[in-house]
Amino acid sequence: MTVSFLLIAVLIAVSPVSASEPVNPLGVDLGQSAALREANRVLEEEVKLAARPHTYVVIDLVANHIAIKGKAVDLYRIPISSWSAESLGQMTGRFSLTGRPQIARPKIDPSAPGSQEPISLLDMPTRYDLAFHPVFVLEVVPTAVQSPFRWILWQVRSYWRTLHSTVSAAWSGRHQREPRLQLTLSEDDARSFAWILVDGMALVVRRPTDK
């Protein structure tokens, strides 16, 4: 823990600064101990993941973006329009994707001459649920502006699912529900995220400390 705090301090100290205002690369208020602990927790997970050759995902609910990373370097960022969460306190550690989203694969016509178009970005879904291990569900939905009717339908569905989960937890004597995070993305960004995902991909969530 001490090593990670020192690493944060070193990152801030060696960052370029202007004459008027220092730059904080982690976006952490050093006067907020809870925020610093959360940034430290995420950094520790990233240090472990950076030692592997695989890409991984950091969902940053503080900066409101999804970062696709490799060796701790940002490869691609997706902005988050809005989000909501259940059992946010349980979203710690690393989660491993157990299955990619379902894809509406184009039908192949064997009688058609020549080669047919392969799967493209436009074939990726704009609304999907992702399951992870340990138990964690990530929902991706498009913005209300782009799909107002579907957005309302999914919000109603989400409300009833939350109600059902709450009642089931109370009935069974469980005090906590499974962690669930809903992200609202633009349709293009939702497709891009679905395209990037691979089975077993690791994910880390950075949580706000004022929730």
C-alpha cells in the first residue's frame, strides 16, 4: 500500500507543470483521502495487469470514460454519457469477462456469386449485457436521444429487475445484491466497445468516493 502511494506521488511530481498550475495526471485531489485510496486501489490492479501481454478495460466513473489499455498505456477511450449502479461498494478487484455480447451475424447466401461481406462494426449491438467473474453484470444502453423508445423500455426493465433483485435478496435473507453497472453510450461507441471485447478480458472499475 505504501509503495503505491509513493508511486502516485512520484507520478505527480515528475509530470510537466506550468508556471501557474500543477498538472495532476491521475485527477486525484490529494486532500481527499478516500479518493486517494480509490486511485491507489485501481493503480495496484493496473500494475498487476500491465505485467501481462493482454489488453484490459478500466471503467473510470470519476472521469466518465472507458479506457482500453495495454501495458498501462491508453489505447482507446470511450466517453460515458451517464451511468447508474447497484452495489457500487462491491465493485472492487478484477473482473473477467465470461462471454462477448451476442452479434447479429449476417446470413450467408450460398447461391450468391463471389465473396460476401464479413462482419463489420455496424453488425455490433448497441444494447447488451456483459457477465463477469466474480459475479458482476455490466449493461450497455444507447442514449435516449438516439433511441428514445428503446431507452424508456430498458429503463422500465431495469427498474423491475432492481425491484425483483431487492425483493429476492430480502426474501432469502441476503443483505447485498449482485453488483450491476449500467453505462449509457452513443450507438457508435457501444458498437466500438462490443467490437473490442474478447472472452476473458479483465476489467477494473474506478468508483467515485462521493456516492
